[in-house]
Amino acid sequence: MAASPARPRVTLLSDRNAEAGAVSPAGFRRAYVALGSNLQDPPAQLRAALAGIARLPHTCLAARSRLYQSAPLGPPGQPDYCNAVCVIDTALEPLPLLRALLGLETAAGRTRSGPRWGPRVLDLDLLHVEGVRMDTPELTLPHPHLHERGFVLTPLSEVAPLLEIPGLGRVVRLAAEVGRAGLNVLARDPGGWFAPDLSDEKNRTLIESQEISVFDARQAEMGKK
């Protein structure tokens, strides 16, 4: 009889590593997904992907950032990217969630035969799942390059500025350190939104009312170092 496959190495973390004040429904975990596209009307691709994520089983879309335009990291000559981050509450385990996100990429027409960092119709990266550290050939959590990417950290800081990334620190601090050079808010985007019953109400109120800006929040956090 064949041996059973090895179980993924998963480490549960303390609840204090979840975003301060964030509340997920019972049996659900909060997760954070980065979205990117630079082909076939990228803003429309991201909006369609958000709708697809909202339709995943046992999953609620809790918040999404504004859409950003960013320069590509890969081979020259490709179009600029459109980027965003969304927050979900899900009962899916990390690997099934990742596979569901990959299924949305495939449904959008994503192929993986091109050059590394080449243009793509849709890219969905699972950044972090509340309470989980994971290191397998298929998935690493938190995302190993999360702290290096301004096009991820800037939109993430809109929807989860107080989120503590295990081993890296608070999102608002990481975003300030990386900066937002080359990032521009998409002018025709109506703006990010939050689901009031599932988001951190204090952060949502402050940022939506513009009583403080995300930049101000970053600067305040940096002053605590």
C-alpha cells in the first residue's frame, strides 16, 4: 500500500497577530489577497476577479483597496499593471483557497508558459491567512515577497494598516519603509470599500472620512519605532 502523503507544515499563531479589532464570523479566518493584471483591460479584470472571489464557497469579501497603476517588474516593453488588495473571511483551508484562486486565474485566461514576470491577464497572490504560518512546495505563508513590494503594501495598508505580519511587522510600517514610488491611484476607480460588519470599524471610519490619511497613519506608526 502506498504511503500517505506528508501533511503540510502549518503553524498556528496567536490571535494577537490578526489585525487589531478585525472580527471574522465564527469558523472563518481572515485572509488577504493581492490582485494584479496588465492585459485585456486590467481594471475590468480585477473587478471580475473580485466578483469571483466573492462567489467562492464559504467565503465573504470584507474589503478591497483602491485600484493602483504600477510599472511592471519583469521584461521591458510590457504594459503597466493594475493592482489591488482584498480582504476575505473564509472557512476554506489555505491550500484549497489557493487552488480556488488559481482556478479564477485560469478562468480569466491566465497561462504560465511565458517568461518569468511577463505580462499576465490575472495574478492572484495569497498574502496572509490569519493564524497560519505555512511552508510547502505549493504555498508559503506569509507570502515570502510581501514585504518587498510597494504595489502590494500600499493597497494592503489601506484595508489593514494595523495587520501584524508574522516575522515582518505591522503593515503600516512595512509600507512606509518600502514607499510608493511609481504607484498612482487609478483616476476612474470609484474607490475601495469596506463591509462594515466585518472590518475594523475604527480604521474604516478614520480613513474613509479622511480624518487621517494612510500616509499620516504610516508616519504615526514610524514615530513609535
